[in-house]
Amino acid sequence: MMDTKLLLTGTNGFVGQHVRAALPCMPLPDGLDLRDRAALTAAVAAIQPDTVLHLAAQSFVPAAFENPRETFDINFYGTLNLLEALQAAKFTGRMLFVGSGDAYGQVEERNLPVREDHPLRPRNPYAVSKVAAEALCYQWSQTAGFEILMVRPFNHIGPSQSPRFAIADFARQVTEIRLGHRAPVLQVGDIDVTRDFTDVRDVVRAYSLLLEQGRNGGIYNVCSGREYSIRDLLQRLITLAGVEATIEQDPARLRRAEQRRMVASFEALHRDTGWQPAISVEKSLQDLLNDWKEQLQ
């Protein structure tokens, strides 16, 4: 990343932690809420950033259904507050807005891999808030005095991910079995689906390259372009950990996914930056297992 002052929102999240490890950046003051316009405006004026990576969001879908208004306040109005704060600080650099592959909603198999021109049909309040904020950022990229690029990342994987996410949860369970902390039985939901997983460190590299080389107003999928079976990734975790375990479907976890298969295309990202995934899924899984071993020992 070029030698610039990078303002990072969402520093304490999964991706934010990896951005901090990979790039020098300026976080917002601890505890600052994007919904607090005055505090946000003052913080941005004090930092005077050259570039901005906007990660902060309410990103947990069940929470979005429970409280759609709060999700909108953070994800849409929080983004508007940030844009206005940048404008007030006479910002002239580039901002990267992090949306979501969830924006596409349910995609028919004949339309895979998903490309950026696929219609957006968000099916939960989180995805709706991201689509709205992305549209807002596109508008500002055309009318404000600074450049904005938008990304739609698909599933991430890697060390320090919350066990709210399936693969991280499986890695934790496998590690507990390996350490003798639980019986050799894995509790899973619907694992006979496929998803497009990218290592979080490759994702951070994509964001960094886009801040340097992406096109103003450009929208980019960030994905591996590879379709992984959840069941297969679980089996790989079991093998890597050297454990034997039975797999049990837990009715409480079983929300049958309507989207049976998912894979996306990173052609636009590759065209404009040369990016492609560099970290193998084996390394991602092994690093996730090592991370849980450290936490649980």
C-alpha cells in the first residue's frame, strides 16, 4: 500500500484485525459510533486521511432481522455520516466501501458464477442496508470531490474468525475434540451446500490493491472463483487435525439454505488490479485450527 494516511472503520472486526496487521492505518477513536455525526465529523477532521477503508457494519443477519432499523442506522446512515464527515474535512482521496455478496440474493444455478452485472435482489435487512449504502456511495462517487469504489465480498475464512460462522465453528469443535474437551461428535447444520470462500488475508490484499488501482465508481466482487462444499471443508478440518469424529445434524442449527450452490467471478478485480487468490484453502483451514488450539489450550 502506498505511503498514505489510511482511515479504517470497523477496526475490531474480523477483517479489521487483519487490515491492521497488514497495513499501517488510523482507526477511529475507540467506542466512536458511526451514528454519532458530531463525533465522527470531529474525528475525521482530526485524522485528515488520504484514503478510507469503510468496513464498519452490523453484519450479523439474524440480528438484522431482529432489529432492521438499527442495522439501517449503522450501515446506511452511518455511511452517509462518514461521507459527509469526509466532505466537511475537504477530503480529496479515495474511499473503499465494503458491501456484500449477499446483495445478489438468491441466484439460479444457470447464472453461476455471479458477475457484478447480475441483478441485486437482497433477501434480508442486512443485504438491503448494504445495497442502499452501495447505491449512496456510487452517487457520491459521481458528485462529490473524491473517488469511491465498492466491493461485494463473498465468504471469508481464516484465523480469528468468530464461531458464529460455520467453518470457524467447525474448526473450534474439531480442536475441542483433539484436546479432549468434548466427545468426538460434531454438531452441524445443513452442510450439503457449496460456497465461495476466500482467505481473509487475500481479501485484505484485494482491498489494498483496489484503493491504489481500482476505478472510481467501480464495483468489484471479491471472491476466490472456486466452489467449495461445506461438507468437504469439514472433512478436511477433521483430517488436518488428525481426529476421528461422527457428524450429527443438530435440528437447532438446521436452517435449510435455499441457495444450494454459490460461486462468483473476480474477473473485474483481476482486470483492474491483477489480483488473484494466493492462499490455499488448506493453509486457511490449518491456520484456523492453529488459532483455536492457541485459544483453547
